[in-house]
Amino acid sequence: MSKKLIYGGDYYPEQWLDKPEVLEKDIEFLKAAKMNLVSLGVFAWSELEPREGEYHLEWMENIINRLYENGISVMLATPSGAKPRWIAAKYPEVLRVTDKGERNLFGERHNHCYTSPVYREKVRIMNTRLAERFGKHPAVVMWHISNEYGGECYCELCQQAFREWLERKYGTIEKLNQAWWTRFWNHTYTSFEEVEAPSSLGEKSVHGLNLDWKRFVSDQTIDFMKQEIQALRDAGAMQPCTANMMYDFQGINYGKMQEFVDVISWDTYPLWHKTDDILVAFDNGMQHDYMRSLKQKPFLIMESCPTATNWQGVSKLKKPGTLMNASLQTIAHGGDSVQYFQVRQSRGSFEKFHGAVIDHYGGMDTRVFREISQVGEELEKLAELAGTGVEAPAALLYDVENRWAMEDAQGPRNKGLFYHEAAVKSYQAMKQYGMNVDVIDMDKSLDSYRVVAAPMLYMFRSGIEEKLRAYVENGGILIMTYWSGIVDETDLCHLGGTPHALTDVLGLRSEEIDGLYDWETNTAVPVQENALHITKSYTCSHLCELVRPMGAETLMEYGEDFYAGKPALTVHDHGKGKAYYVCADMEAEFYTDIYKSIFLKAGIQPLLSDIPEGVEVCSRCTEEYEYIFVQNYSEQPVKVSIPENGELLSGQYDGRLAGRSSIVLKKRKDGGVYEV
Ligand code: GLA
Ligand code: ZN
């Protein structure tokens, strides 16, 4: 198969089976937009097995054949994301139970028990049927496993599975008691049988329990997914599998889930035009980078919206140029597809006003369809990018288990710790400088990076303290912040000084942390002749940590309150590297300016220098070539200078970049002149 980027969307022909003329039109639209793939069958269980044991796969086969005849491939879904009515009526155990012990009624979707043997068996049979029928079909190129896995169930089956999970983890109840610190408030367990999941009617304050419950739910979901995939494999289907993940989703440890899928995919629905679009782009870009970094391989966008997204607070239209920019941003960050939810707008129910390739009007002469077709054309021009990599000199440590633990704790600020925001501020500063960034969790290796940003690494797990130490010793630049290295993997506080086991690397010890009221701020003021030549002061809020330097050099200090004069930013030389420590929740501009100084001082080259405001720069590469994406998210045209020895693969450039537009430049990596 020739190299191409995937272009398509979620297709629900089962909603239109009584209208064959509509289905014929769908094909015309797909071809006109240059689409080459659809996701099929995501919510089709009731049409595939209308009554228990009565299978109807022929309609799906007809659809797949028609698509294939027209050059359109299929990503075939397993339909477990929404169960048919009959299964809930006959086997109530498949319905989820809330933390208060109430069993849900039938309704909605994504609401089955992940433990239920009946549900697992019914899904296994269905997946087996699909694999037997379509596992060798030339149109079916990938499996789309379920849909947006998530949620939890507190039924007795899940509770029992949790107890067994704990017993496997701890071995003895004494070890569990120690890890969860259960003598506190008299909560000692005498056997695993006594353990119940956290509940608003029962236990909520044993943080080790809460943390392990989240880990269990994540593991149980992954286990469910593994069984789905196994059923396909047992029936002989060997196409790659993917499961669509979600934006900043905290219900599953995707770092663990990634091992069991062949390809990473996710669903992106940014709130364009709500704030400054460049900020939206950075936030969304960080998620793309997180997804790419899960496997360090190209990922797919499984869903995005061609125009207004109806479940958001306000259904905002995408302004002209935004669809192209958003689509190319995916490719820029290492994605190999653009896909939409939904191909044809559904006529009734919850998503009837959600943006679609084909709207209720049903013609091609719409603004949205025109833009969709333009994206199709650009993706064809960029086909050679499929499968290419991203080289990132910088990494952002962003870890879901860290977040579970930190946000569950009481203190130092129950009104908001702003972890995600702190991560975004670091990320965005690296992007503004013009670097590719990997977004990784604590399980990953740090060896390939020149810079590692570690904002609010409250929990140290997976030996991260040793990894960070070795990283700095070998010449790496570490930028760590306040509220780091406080607890271990079971959420027990480290004794003997924090950031745990890194005080000598950072050349300081954290002594206290001040939570600020919403209306309070402090300032970070540069010290005279500091090593980074900082001259400006910056505002800090929410959290101010008070540290005692033990070898670290103070670059900035607090300007106010009783800790005025104490360090607000420090640096320490350790081994061949440097370790910076940001003591407070600084405004975004601090990160932009300070990171720039740090990178310049270290001689790290950006992809382009002097990137104007509102512009994002990314690159992908092969051994020989580099592809540079320059994207203007502002409404106004901007001046940018691009390397002269390149070829413009996409977009318009005359020394300037029009408002809401992008260019893609191809150049040789060795700096030689590009020959067409
Ligand atoms: C999610 C789901 C889709 C659809 C879209 C709408 O991502 O996976 O089925 O509901 O949202 O935006
Ligand atoms: Zn359950």
C-alpha cells in the first residue's frame, strides 16, 4: 500500500439502513472529500445481534464491500461501548453499580461492569463473530476496540476483584495496613475481606485506598480491553488494534494501557475561539505530544469535529482556516490521521446538532464541506509524512498517578493546586522557544533529552529520583518546581527532607509551603547579577515554597511577606548538568522568559528563531529530511523567516503567513540545498 495519511471519520450507516439512496450518497461525499477510511460499527451491537444469539452481519458486509469497491478502508469497531437492551434485561449484572451501591438502570453508553463474566463472555462472542467474518477482509485495516473506555463500577463482583488485586499486590494484610497507614483514625484491617472500595457512604479518607482503587479500576479496564483483543486474535484477526483515548483523561493510566494496543489514537475537541487560539493550540498540542510519547510512534486522531461541537457549553463555529490549522497541527505533532465525528449528522437524539461532514441539508455546497475537502487535498500533498518521527530535545514529565495522589491530598491548597496549568506553562514556554517536546510519565527513560521539566512531581515513583540524579550527573538540564518529591508510590510522606533523595542534586531543601488565598499574590524579584541575566519581576500565586539553599545559587527571591528575600528561583551545578528549582506558582510569562534564558545559555537551538506571538512551530523527520510546520493561530498576518534551503510542501508564504494559516516546509537535514 502506498504511503498515505488517513482521512475519514466515524460512520454510522446503521442509522440509515432503510434509506439506501442515503448510503450511496455517503460514498460520493467521502470520495469528493478525498477520504480514504471510515470507522464502522462503534455503536452497532443492536443491529448486529438484535436478539440474544441471533446475528446479522450481512448488512455490515454489504457496507464494507461497497466502501472497498470505492477505495475506502475500514477501521472496524468492537461494539462493547454501548450494550443492547436485551442484555441488561436478562443479565442485570452487566449494569454498573454506583459507589452508594445502587444499580443503574439501562440507558446511555459506556456504562457496563468491566468485571462481569457475563458481559465479558457476550463481548467475546460478538468479537469472535466479527473477527471470523471480517478478520481477513481486505478493506478492514485496523480494529477500533470499544469506544473511549472509562468509568468505574462498585458492584460486588468488582469489589471482590479489587480485594484479590490487593492481595496479589501486598501479599499480607499487615503490608497493606502499613502502606495505607491505617492506624490513623483506627482503620486497621484484619483481613482482605474487610476491604471495601472508597465510597461517599463509607471510607474516603484513606489516601492509599483511594489511590489503589484508581489503579485497580485502570487495571481492570485494561484487562477488559485485553480480553476484547484476545477474542479477535483467537479468531484469526491479525490487523493492528487501537482504542481511542481522551483529552487529559484521568480515569485510566494510559501509560500502562499503551502496551496492549498496537497504535495510539485519541479524540480531540479543543475549545477554539474561547480564549486566545494560540493558548488553545498549545494545550491541544501538549495532548498530541502526550499521545505520541506513549509509544514514541505516530498516533492517530480518531475523532475531531469539523465545525461546532454540540456537547460543549457553547457550540462555536470554527472560523475559516481553523479546521485546516487544527488538522495540520495533528500531523505536525506526529499524527498520521485526521478523522471526524461524524460522517453523516444523525437525525435524532443527543448528537443531532453535532458537526458532521454531511449535515442535515445534505449537499456539498456548504462552507464546512468546502473546508473539509481542502483538508483532504492538503493531506494528500503531505502523504510522505505518514510514519515519520518526531525528534524532541525536551521532555515534560506529566504523570497521572502523581495527579491522582496530589489532588486527593488535603492541603496545601484544597481550592486548587493547578497541576495541569503548571504543566501547560512549562510546555508552552518550550514551544514558544521553538522546540519539539515529548510529554512522558515517570516510567519512561530520560536519556535522550537535553532538558527535562518536572512541574509538581509530588509523588516519586518508578525510581524517578535515581533517574533524575543520573540524568543531571550526565549533563542534563532539570527544571523542577515546588511540591515535588513529597510522597512515595503508596502516598506515604518521605521522611528526612524533600525533594526526596534529590536535595543534593538541587542544592536545597524544602522547608515549608504557603498556600495563598485566591486574592493574594507574591512577587519573584531578580537578584543582582544573576547567572541568567534576569531583570524583570514576576507575579506568583496559589503556592509559595520556602526553601533552604544548601549549595544552590539564588537567581530570584520573594519580594513580599515574611519570606521576602528567600529564594524563588535557584540553580545548582551537579555533575555535568544543572538543576533549576522554581519555588512558586509563577505567571506564564516567567516560564516563557526564564526557559528562553536557560535554553540560550545551554546553546539549545530552536527549530526557528524569533517565533512571533500566535505562532507554533513543530517538526517531523526522516533520516534525510526535516519537515517544519509553521502555524499562525492569530487572525493577523505575521512575519516569519524560514530557512532558504527548503521546499514549500503546503501553504502560502511571501515572507509573511496569513492569519489562521499554516505552511509545511521540507528541507534536507544536512543543510544541503533541497533538490526537487
Ligand atoms: C466522543 C465519542 C463519540 C461522540 C463524540 C462527540 O468522543 O467517542 O461517540 O459522542 O464524543 O463529540
Ligand atoms: Zn462491577
